[in-house]
Amino acid sequence: MRIAIGTDHGGVPLRDVLLPYIQDLGHEVLDFGTDSPASVDYPDYAEMVGRAIQEGKADRGILLCGSGVGVCIAANKIKGVYAAICHDSYSARQGVEHDQMNVLCLGGRVVGSDLAKLLVRNFLEARFVGNDPGEERHARRVNKVRAIEKKGFK
Ligand code: RB5
């Protein structure tokens, strides 16, 4: 898959570990930075990753900031992006399988590199099961989420 990755300064050390790991898993990486510890604004990186998904340039995204919270909030403002912070491997996998999560958000100041690799692997190995026989309820629920998005509540 093509994986877009973006981080603010809070996630740079973790991104530096994850980027080659994702490549080793056989994926193509689109790296949107940032590359230095200099302070930047997380919404800018969430937007770049989100737009790459929206425009079909990336299949999934990984976003990092200090806590994972800021990038997650920002990414979910982008139509077609379904982002979540998953700091446990069960959610990192099930978020894709049941909820069609397409962006994994991680806190660079929260999770260590070995756990982060496990989370990323679970996220990237998982696939949405809502179209499988007997699993239609997940597609129904995802469609309801899309309907909420479409209504564009103000
Ligand atoms: C930046 O200091 C920090 O606020 C940011 O990386 C992130 O944790 C926001 O959620």
C-alpha cells in the first residue's frame, strides 16, 4: 500500500523509527515531514496526510504529534478521513476491520518504538471486513457514519 506519514515536532523521533519499518514491511511511504525538532503546527501535517488520502495518492495514513490528540482532531475534519488514536494493538487492528479507520494517530511522547511498530503492523495488516458474509453490520454502521458526514451538521 501507499502510506502517507506526517508528524509535528513531538513525533519526529518516533517517525524516524517507523518510516523504515513501514518500508521494510513492503509499503511505499509518502513522507510529509516535519524533519526537525523545531516547533511546527500539527494541523498542517494532518491536512497534508488527509488530502493525500482524499486525492487517492495514499491508501492509508499515519499521523504523529506529542499526544496523538491534535493530529487526530484535525484529520477527522477532512471528509473521507477516519482517524483514531490507537495505543493498543486490539484497537489498531479492529479500527480497520470494523470501522474502516484509514489514519492511525500515535503520540510520540506516549508510546515507545517497539509498541509503535506493533500498532503500525496491526493497522497495516488489517482489512475492512464489512463486505464479508455475516459481517454486513459493520458496513451498515460505516455507512451511517458517512451519512452523518454528508449531512454536514453545523
Ligand atoms: C505540541 O507541543 C503538542 O501540543 C502537540 O505535539 C500535540 O501533542 C497535540 O496534540
